[in-house]
Amino acid sequence: MNQQGFAVTIDYMGESTRDAEMAEQATQEFLNVIQAIAHQNLDSSISLDLSHIGMVIDAELGYKNACTLAKAAQNEGLEMMISMEGVDRTNLILEIHQRLCETFNNVGITLQAYLHRTPDDLERVLQYSGKIRLVKGAYAAPADHAKSRGAELDESYRQLMERLLTSRHPCSIATHDPALLDLASLEHAHRLIQEQKIEPDKIEFEMLKGVTSERLQAMKNYGYHTRVYLPYGREWHLYLCNRLAEHPPNIYQAITDAMKCGYG
């Protein structure tokens, strides 16, 4: 990917770890990834679920392990992106993110456009230095917490994207939904960036490996930083289910990617 001009986000897949030893093993695996990235001088970052490294066992364990990883990544000049999980974990994830940002400047956070609360959450996290990654959201949530899929969610994503872009905060526009990636939408984002004179180095576009790669190439051709999300690990079913939830036709691409990466 780097040879093709794309940065990479590496994610050792997993979440909801219920055993402290397994949480420590996951943390060590991420440390190994950080060391490998640094050793090979790759243009890459890591992404993780806090529940994979102990958050649901004990919030302090999750925070401690996240600190270990954030420090290791910062020492190597790397970014660590925190993924968002189910709506019942949003408050705790944001609290841990806030605590991490008090010590580290390389910790990013993911926000999900389908949650009603996200506009307020966005204003909250804009005060921290880490990158903000905007996704549509893939976890099941009741109607009083989340928008239904379709035009309403697409419009929510566009509005949040505009707010994020015009904030001039480092951000990652991360979606592979065709409704948001048609040429008109990409050109609208490009025009907005040009009209507002937003610094291109604060913006990146991120997509899953193998999904709508031609659209990512289009944004690269515009001169923007582009990134490929590359998950690996035995818990491939999480990857498959999330891709299906975000956009059902992606099941075929998710299966193909999983087979190519050797999952299962």
C-alpha cells in the first residue's frame, strides 16, 4: 500500500475481551505491530477497540493498556486511533480518550454519524489535538439513540463532515458507502476545502482495503492524504458483520478480502 502512495491503518481485530490475560496478549500484539511499523519505516498507524485490551473487564485496565500503547506509538512517531463501539460504551470510550489526551498528543478518536449524540460529541472532542475519524456506524442501536439507515443518515454524515472539515481539525473522512462516495459528493467536499482554504495536510480520506479503491485513488489524485484500513486476526467474523451492517453489498467484498488475508 505504501508503495502505491497510500498510508495504512493496521488493526488487530477483536473486542469485548473478558479475560485479563487475553487483554494483555492483545496489548502485546499491538506493541509488536508498533515495533514492526517502526522497524520497517512504514507510513502506518494502529487502530484498536478499547474493549479488546481490557476496558469491559475493568476501565482502569483498559486505560492502563491504552497508555502503554499510546506511549509506545508516540515514541515511534506513530498515531493511535481509538475505534468506537456500541452505544452503551460510548461514554466510557470518550472518557478514556479524554484522559489519554491529557498526556499524549497522538491519540485519535472515531465518531459514528448514526448516533443522535454525535454532533455534541464532535464539539467535545474538537478541543483535543488527536485526529477525529468520522464513520457512519455499524452497531445495532435503538431508535432513541440512532438514526435509521438511508437518506437521513447520509445527510447526517454530510453535515458532520462539513463541520469537521471547516473546523480545520485533523480529520479522517472514513466511509465506503457509494451514496457518500459518488463523484458529486467527492467534488462537493473538494470544493468546500478549496473555498474555505482548508489546509490539505489536516485532511485524509480512509477506506477499507479492497473497497471502492478507485474513489480513494480519485482523492489521492486531488492531492489529499489517503489511507487504507487493514484489519487482521482470527476474529474475522467481526470484520464481516460490521461491513455487512454498514452496507449489505459489502458482504461479497468482505469475504473476498478475508480470504485474501488468510482469515479463518
